[in-house]
Amino acid sequence: MKTMADYFNEEAVKHDDFFVGKLGMTEFYDELEHQIDTCNNKNNILVLGCGTGLEIERIKCSTYVTAIDIAEKMLVELKKKALYKGLFLTTICGSLLDLNFGHHTYDLVLSCYVMHHFNEEQKITIYEKIFNCLTDNGVFIHGDSMEKNYEDEQLRYKEAENIYIENNLPFASLHIDIPFCIEHEISVLNKVGFNDIVIEKEWSRTKLYRATKRME
């Protein structure tokens, strides 16, 4: 078992080849780009767990982007890329659990294949910060692997929990996947205030959804 930072630092130089080449994720990122394009407001964008910036390459408008990742070497690879000319990038190396995302700051928050490492309590913490950092009618676009049902999800969760207990380590400190089923995912989003959630596209193990911060 490797720590989250160690694992992703080691993966940084081969990350794009793995996701785009081996896993064939081009269709996923094409759809993500379409979803970004349909957002009316995107003057300030926050990207969580940005890695090497595959999703940032799909932002093709003049905007300010803040990109967060736990692995410094991922951010090194991101900074090598030629992004959209009018895109101004700021990078932050740190944990999503520890960092402050601000209040009423971002029109759009993006996250791809990141949240399946966290338990429910941690997701609530992160999703609350996302909800609070969004402007009114701001959008959270999230693509991630999902379990097919709650029973399978809980089996994987228990396995992960046992590993953390045996090693006396905090949850999400190791690179262990515990994807939620979509019903559980939506319930967590509802708890923090998102009540407009649309599944825009789904594949065999991945769902891409849009959660909008609607203010009464």
C-alpha cells in the first residue's frame, strides 16, 4: 500500500498515456469538454485533484483556473503543457480535506476520478466546501467510477476500513479505491445543499454528473 501522494508522484510521468492510451478515456474528456462549454459562467474555475491537467486542457476559454493536487510531480507535468492562451493557471499542492476553497468564489468546480478515495464523512466535508465556494447558480461537474449497488460498495468499504485500522492510518491516506454507488453519491450531495443533480452521461463503470447550486 502506497500513500496517496507517493502513488501519484510515481504515476505522474505516465499518467496521460495510461488514462488516454491504455484506458481509452478520450470519449470521457470529450464529453467533459462539452459540459464545460455549456456552462454560462466560467470566469473562475476550481479543479480538484487535477493531476496532469487532462480536464484543464479541455477548458478552451479565457478564464482563471485554480488547480489543486496532492502530488507535486503531477503539477510539474501540468505546468509543461500548452494550455488555452487566455487561461491563467494557479496551482496548489495539498489535500482536499485540509485546504480552504473560499466562499462564493468559483463559477465552476471540476473533479475527475478523485472522490472515490474518500469515505462519506470526508465527502461531506469536501462537498460542503465545494457548495460554499460556488457562486449562485454555480456548477459542480464530477466524473468518477461508481459501484453498481450499495451492497458492493459496502464490501469494498469494509475491506478498505480494515486495512486502515490494521495499519493505524487515517482514511484516504493510502491509494485505495472505494467508489460509491450513484444513489449514495446523490444522497451526500443532497446533504450539503445540492438539489439539482443531473447525470449527463454514463459508461460501464463511470458516471458524469452536473450538480448546480440553486439558491431559493
